Amino acid sequence: ESGLTPALPLAFGDLLALIACPLLAGAVAVLAARLTALAKLGGRR
């Protein structure tokens, strides 16, 4: 077989999960930061 797949010890689904995890973590961090900022701004009034 040619291509990248034979060289990788993991399945394509595993690779997809490895790529999705940091994106999901980033989204959670952005959401948490936004909620914190809104809470601080709201409490200032």
C-alpha cells in the first residue's frame, strides 16, 4: 500500500480524535473565558 496510512500505527479514527481533542479543549477555554469576562463586567454595574 502507498500513502501515509501504513506508516501510522493508529487508525484514521484515532487520528481524528487526536486532532479534535485540542480543538474541543480550546473551545471550552474560550467559552469559560467569555463567561468569566461577562460575569466580571456584569458585576461591575
